[in-house]
Amino acid sequence: SLAGFYLDRNRQVEALTELEDLARLSPRRSDVLGHLTRLYVALNRPADAIRTLDRIEVLEGKMANVSYQKFSLYMQLKQEKKAFGELEALCREYPHEMSYRLAIGNQLLQAGRISEAQKVYDQVRKIDPDNASLKLSMLELYRRTGKDSLFTAMQDSLMYSDKTDPEMRVALVRDFVTEHMQEDSVGQQRVEHTFARLDSLYPKDLSLLQLRAAYLATYDKSNDSAFVAVMDRVIDLEPENTQALFYLIQYYGQHKDFVRLESLCRRGVLTHPEELICHYYLGVACYQQDKKAEALQAFSEGIVQKTPESRPGMVADLYSIVGDLLHEMGRKEESYAAYDSCLVYQDDNASCLNNYAYFLSLDESQLDRAEEMSYRAIRLEPQNRTFLDTYAWILFMKGRYGEAQAYMDRVCPPDSADSVLLADPQVGGVVLEHAGDIAWMNDLPEQALRFWKLAEQAGGDGLSALLPKKIKLKKYLKE
């Protein structure tokens, strides 16, 4: 404990004194010797570290991790003969363990002693010719000696053989991709051919599919369809893979493929009911296919799944859209209750603030509250013409026509061409009719008539039944 106290405060010399005392007092405590070894290494005392590791071997016997550490320390001391002697001793202790013999060959190869490494590999081959680690070592040998044809043959053998460990195969393929993507289009073709062949051999290998997805995302970003196809298969093999699920939800949503989005999200709410995003996009997909009842159900079930850990913004969005749907279905009181719940979770939810305010203005009730909410919405999104129209209309309902005109001029500038206004997705028939009504109240009859005519031309839901009469009589009429 005292040694640990010193180590926490980076007082290594004092910690070393305590550990050395403890090692003398309890000479059979190999855990203490392990701590002492690490401290000697940290203090760059390799000889002391080796002596301590010798003591551990006396207690515990010959162990690979200890031998490897001693090899490294002897190499640090430039005592190469002793370093390799440690590995030889390990091999004598475990003569049937080829990985220790291969470790000697690999270290010889790293030291540039090619012919000696080759002899070690030949010895292993005689005993265990199918050893995958041996093939991996030979692969590096061929790379270093420039034997390209042998390198390629061994690489293919390892990548495609069903005897290769799956993790090793993935590592090999990753190296293969990295190497060949630095080349021209021929290298890319080789990579694609390799993935295709591996796919035919191991179609259910999830790690290979994920590696292929990473390759497409890094080197072939324009090939969205191929990436999506791979991610679809990842989801099939691993339904709980949220990374693939969220990517596909985003992709199908952006591409407005609502049929696939619905199918995907239905699977998502079964495997990940706690993920509100699945419920949210299921509702979006259903609504876009005019399945309003199913959309309402999806959003409502998402609300039921909320927890204290759920993102408040996502919960608020669910309540806001439920409010919109309920209002569209004529369930006004339930709609307003949903909007209130939305604002509890996120009091600056701009869409909710705007829609709630607009519907209150249509009821001609709580206009002060409607104005306050609408103003907050345009403060959040000052360039949103839909929000500006709502605020202008509420001011109109309160008889503040001059202020209403100032805001409506930002929505429908009087000098804008008719074609521009009609083509603007944020300026529909209802907005144009509002613009006409506000212009009339500001003694701009010609401007009012122009906007009313444009509103009739634009059409859409929500237009006043009196609009044709306004145009015919060239005057504002109140319902």
C-alpha cells in the first residue's frame, strides 16, 4: 500500500525501496516481484529487471511471457546471444510448442538474419507443415526477400484457406487492401476481386462484411448501393448491430425509400425497442405512405419507451409530431396536450412552438400565448418563412396590421415575381392568402388582389372558402 501511495504521486524511487524491502521479507511473493520488475523497467534498469524475472521463474517455472520480456531486455542491453538463449531455453522446456520456435525465427528475421530465420522455419515445416502462423512468418520472409510470386501465392493461400483463423484472415485482408489501394485502378480491381471471392467462400463471415463496408466507406464513397447492400447483410447476420441499423435508417430516409425504411424500422423496434429513433422513423415512413393511423401508433409507442436516459430532444420531437397528427385527425384537445408535453421536454422546440401557436390563432384563443410562442420560434429560426408567416398572421388576428405587414414582406416580398413565389416550397396557397389579407388591411388593395389570385393558383389545404369571393369582389371578407 505504501509503495502504491508513492507510485500514485510519481515518487518512483521511494516506491522502489518499499518493493525491494517487501521482496526480501516475502521472497515467494511473485506478484511483488512482478511489480518490482515493472518499476525497474520504468526506471530503465534492465539488468535488475532480468534478475527479478529470474526469481519469478524459480517460483513459477518457465513461462512464455517472462521469456519474451527477458529477450527484450537482453536486446536492450545489446546482449543478443543471451536474448536468443532465453527463447531457446523456452523451446527446450516446451519442445512441442511450435509458436515458441517460430518466435525465434521471427526475431531472427527482424534482426535481418534471413538465412538463420529460414532454417528455423524449415524445421517447423518438417514438424507441422500446415501451421498457419508458419505461413504468416513465411509471408513476411518472402516480402523481405523480394520473392513476389511466392509472396502472392502464400498470401492467397492464407486468405482463402478454410484452415486460416478468421481473425488472421481479416488481418491479412486488411493489409492487402491497404497495400493495393495505394496503387492505380488495377490495385482497386484486385481488391474488389478479392472481396468477391471471399464473399463466395465465406458469405456469413460478419468480420469480412464489416471490413468490406469499411473499404467502401473509405475508398469507394460514391458506391452507395454496394455499401447499403453490405450493411443490409450485416443486419441480417447481426440484428443487434446498431451502427448498421442507424446508417441504413439515415440512408433510406435521405433517399425517401419509405417502403424499405418502414420494413427496417419495424425490425428495429423489435430488436431495439429502447431506441426511440426506430419508432420515430417508422412513424415518418408510415406518414409518408399516407398510413396516418400507423404513424400515430409508431410515434406513440416511441413515447411509451422513453426513459430518464432518453434524449430530451428526441422525446420532444415524438410529442410534437403526435400533436400534429392528432390535430390533423380533429382531436384538438389531445393535440394540445401533446404539444404541452413536448415543451416540457424541450421548451425551445421550434416546430412545436410554431404549430401550436398557429393552431391557437385559428381558434382565435390564447392569442397572447400564441404570439409569445411564435416569436420564440422565429428567434430560433429567423429565416424560416413558415414561422414568419405564423407570426405575421397572429399579429393580424390581434389587429396589429402594420407589424404584420413588416413580417409578411419578408415572406412574400411585393417585388418578387409570381413564378418565384409559386415555386417556393415555403410559400403555399395559405401563406399567399394571408399575404393578401394583411395587404388589404394595410390599404394595399392591388397587392392584396394579386396575392389572392396567386393563392387560388397555388391551391392546397387550408384555403378559405371565401377566397373566390375575395377575388370576385376585390375586398377582404371575414368568415
